Amino acid sequence: MSARAGVRLGVDVGEARVGLAASDPDALLATPVMTLRRDPNRGSDLRMLTRIAADRAAQVIYVGLPISLSGEETLSTQKARQYADQLAVRLQEAGLGTEVRLVDERLSTVSAAGKMRQAGVESRDQRDRIDQAAAVEILTQALETRAAQGTEPGVPVTGFPSGA
């Protein structure tokens, strides 16, 4: 297992929004943080994520990788990879030692929606919180895998596009 204790962040990348969750410093419990509006033109969502990573001294950021149930990559998978690459570059430019890792997030949004329904949250009220809840699911799964396997889950992101 990584000897580095510390905060981990979970990120659910969507077309219009990015959900964010954070762990406690012992990397045991995931809680929702916020939902950011995607801003591909100005990158304000990436700047905010970098700032949050710095403020919380995040050791690892797990970005959810939406792979189809059959295991195939989709357009959403490619977009999540690109986002993770951009985030890794920004973190490097900021001089942070925060690692970015891609983790399988199949069914995280479905699971989050189910849990919100069970908690009595109406479907129409889920929209503003579903991205945060999906990020909590991504982070919780990563933390559980880390604890069970003794290593950081997922695939490390270098910040350089694949094949470059």
C-alpha cells in the first residue's frame, strides 16, 4: 500500500458537470464536496479542482472511467481519459505531488441514484446532487479496494495523452 496517508478525492466527470468527493485524512470515509460546472473553454472546473487538491493536500485523485457493461470503451470513456490527462498536467504545473488515477466506475451513477431514492430524495431533486453522489461511490469503491488489496487502485495518469 502507498505509504502516503492523506486525503483522496473522487471525481465523476460528466458532460455538463463534475462531481467531487473527498476522504478524511486517514482515507477511510468518502463525503460529497461539490458539483462543478464543466467549462471546457476556460477550464475553471480544472482550476478549482487543482485548488481543492492543494488546499486539502490531496495525495491521490481517482477519476471515474465510464466503461460499458460489456467492458468496451465509449465516447464518455475517451472524454474521462482526456479530462484526467488535463487534470494531471494542471497538478504538475502547480507543483503538486498529487497522483491522478483512472478507476472503473461502472454503475456508479445508477448506484448513487438508487441510494438517493432510498433516502427519499425525489428524482427531480437528484439532479443537483447526483454528480456528488456518484463521486462518493467512485471514491468509496477506490478506498475499499485500496484497503483490501493494499495498493492504490486504478491506472496512473501521466498527464500526457496515450501514445504521445
